Amino acid sequence: MKEDQKKNLHEKYKIALQKGERFWPDSIYKDLLVSLAIFIVLIMLATFIGVPGEPKADPSDSAYVPRPEWYFLFLFKFLAVYGQIPLLGKIEWIATTVIPGLVILFLLALPLIDKNPYRHYSRRTMALSIMGVFVVSMIVLTIISNIPAVSGDTGMSTMTLLQFLTGLVIPFLAYIIIVGSSFLAKKSRPFASLLQIWTAAIASMLMVIVAVAVVVLAPPATASTEAAVASTLPEKIAQGQDLYSINCAECHAADGEGGIIQGVAGLEGFNMKAIHSQDEMYTRSDETLAEIIAYGQPNLGMQPFGKAYGGALSPSEIDSLVAFMRYTWDDRAELPAGAISSIPALNPGEVPSWDVHIQPLVKRYCVSCHQAGKQNDNYLMTSYDEMLNTGDNAPLITAGDPESLLLKLINGQPGTDPLTGTVIRQMPPTKLLDPQYVDMLTRWVMAGMPQTADDASKATVIPLPGLAITLTGDPVAGAQVFIDQCAKCHGDAGVQGIENPGSDDGTVPSLNPIDLEIKGTDLKTFTTNLDLYIQDGSSPAGTSPKLTMPSFGTQGILTQQQIADVIAYLISLNK
């Protein structure tokens, strides 16, 4: 290319830079492309990341502190920092109205102040310097937005003073210098440009340094007391079960079966109707149940539980409680995928631990009564230490002792108060625990009451046969024991087990004929395997089997002779 052609193109390029680009369609086209890209990013973020759930709005919750979205935090922090100005800071309308108005007026007047004819960014130092300081100020105020800025009677604290400097003083001085230097441009444009650039750079650096100092020196934030929000239906059901156990089970019993209330002031001896029946679930909508929980039934002795009426439950918690009731007791409602029992089933040979098994068990069935402020002989069960050490008759459980008072009570055997001599009723008072949970508690006590799963794994032992295999069994007597204890699950003569939802097989195993792995190849193996199952029970494979086999021997449901008789009967069926 010839030299005159290069010069001609260079001149055309300089003219094009001065003219800029056309608003339509050039600028609009670029804006549309960028807007489309941002829209696609937002759709992807909403789809794959989502927005964390928050509780329903609750006007009665005076402890709730509203917070703006993150992109507004710098404005709220600016207002907080502005509020530290003596006297003037108390007039909030200056910060919310006057200052934004002055900024708008400045933008309108900017073309009159900055009469720079050039359009290229390298020549627009004043505009870029002001915008640079403003953007850095936004970022800094957003970063320190969670750090409180409060002045005491003696004036600003060091922390508040640093925030005041980085949020107001430094950017304000930078704006004054940048705008003031524009008047020097008439005499020395290069000097004015350099002054603006250096002012913006130094101010931005100072703001960042002070902001980092504020973050480093700030005291650690206190843990948030805001309750976690159950966002999915399985989470709501799990949360509702915990809320029911703490707030409702004391009167309505653990599974809503009702019964004679004991130990509740004002309702002692009252026969509470069942609320888990079809009569209740079929005739009451979720809205009705929520209103009953929130407002209570004062004429029937039920106190309000909604915060709006003086109770302790938020609208979101009441929704979770209703979800638990609906999906647990209404046979028309199908449990969603992922909703599993809060009390994990024991695997064969597994020793239960407090963290994994016992804590959710006592929360479900015991904590409604055995917490502070209830009539419970000062026996509390809200923590591991409380369960082991509290109570007027402490200790109620002793590691390895099958005669522990608590084990007697959960097996339906009355105990005697060693201090007063009075009889202590069974626990829970209205309905005994399911045998699998009695077995779980018994195993835990007998294994030394391990607290963690790691402790329990160290205590796990291979089950050993009981004394029954050393006794001579009577198949005729065993047939009667089988009818009394086993036929309800395994069927008559063990031919066909009943349905067992949640297990892999779907039914209780047949015992006639019995699984060949249990039968083995010789009589001794067969006898030993039967004894292990009957002595220690079993949990069928599956996510959440409804039925599990209790430990007839360990739990003391059958005597060793009765177990020997049942073994003889089962052997007679499988000759």
C-alpha cells in the first residue's frame, strides 16, 4: 500500500472515531446481543442453581430483619455510613432524596463541565475517572455491608471511622479533585488528564485497602438464628415430624392415636380422640388443619401455636406440620420419593448409636414430655448427657444392665420410684413403642450406650446363639407359640407372609418352605440360624421396611424354652 493511501485511510479512521457509531442500528444491535446473552445466563442460573427458599411472610415475627438483594446492598450501606455524620446524619431524606437528586443534576450538567470534543475512551479521562471511583465505591460498600456501623456516646469507633472513610470521605474528595481538575484542562489538558487518572487510581486503592482492613478487623459474626427453610416436600415432612414430636405428641400421642392424657396441667385424665383416623384426615383440608394449629381450640383446651396468636410456630413450620400429618395418616396421599423414616433401621449385627438411631427415636416418641418445663421427674432426653445423667431416679439406664429402669418401662413393666416408693407407669404412657424400637433401645444399652456411629462400630459384635439351642424343643408347644407370636406376620404354619411395604421382597418371608440359606446342609446349621434370627431379630433389606422382626430373645419376649419349642416346630415344617 502506498504512503498516500495509508495517510488517506488514517484520516478516514480519525474522522470515524470522532463521529462514533450510529445509535440505530449499530448500538441497538450490540445492546440486543449483550442483553440476550445476559438473559440466557440468568435462565441457566435460575434453572441449575435456583434461589434459596425463605419462610413465608409473617407479620407477627418482630425479630425478622429485612435485607435487600445483594445488588442493592451498597445503597443501604451508604445510608448506614451517612447516618454516622453528626447532626446531618439524622436527616435521612438528605441521603435518600437530596444526594441522588444532586447526582442527577451533575449528570445533566456534565456536558457543560466537560466540554471535551473527543469520543474515544482514551480522551475521556474525566468521565472514566468518575465512573471508576463510583464502581469501586459500589463494590467496597457491598463487601462491608454486613459489618455494622454504629457510633456510641463518645463518638465513632475505629471500625465505624474506617467505614466512614472508605464509604464517604475518600470517594467524595476524589470526585471534588476530578471535577475541579477539569477547569485546568483549558490551560493544560495533559496535566488535568494525568491528575484525574492518578486521583481515581489512588482513591480506588485507598478504598480497597481500608475495606480490607475493615473486614479483617471486624469481630466474627454471630451465628444466624434464622431457621432453615424446608423447600421440598420430603424436607417438609421430616421437619413436620420433629415439630409434631415436640409440640403435639404430649397430648395426641406419638402417632396421633390419642388416649388418656397424663402429666399435662389442665388436661390430666382427659381422653383425647385420635387425630390420625380417616374421619379426621378425610374431612379436614390442609387449610383447616393449619388454622386449627395456628389458632388452637381454646374451648377444648388446645392452645394457639401460631406466632400471630401468641404461639411459637411460623406459617412455614405450620405448613410442614400439616404436610407430615397429611402424608403420614391420610392413606389417599402417596409419600413422595425421598421421604424416608427419620429413624434408621438397624442392619443385622449393627449396634445402634445415639447420633444415628437413639436421638431421632427419642425425639419422635419421648422429647414431647421429657424436656425442660414438663412433668417428667426431671428426666430430660434432649441430649446424650441428659439421657444418661438426669432424673430424680438417675441413672435410669446403666450400660449393659438389662434391668435398667428405662428398659423395664418401655417393655410395659411398671417400675418403683426408689425415693417415694410410688409406681412409675409404662413409657410412653398411652401406647408402648413398636417392638423394633424397644429392641433398638435395648441393644443400645446392652452395647454400652455408644454416642457416635464410630463408637458403635467398635462395639459391634457378631451375634452368638442363645441357650435355646442347648434345650430340647417341643414342636407341639412351639406351634402354639408360633400362632401367638409369629403367624400374624408369617401366616398360618408360615406358608405365606403378609405384605411388607418398603422392603425389597415386598412381603414377610415364608417359613414353609424356608430359605435354603437358612436351612443349610445339616440340622446343626439350621438350628443355629433359626436361633440367631429369633434371638436377635432382623431388618429386611429395603429403603424403609414397615415391618421388622423384633429380638424375641434379647428383648425377653420369649423364654429360651419357648424359642427352643419354636425352633423344633419350624424344623418339623421343613423336613
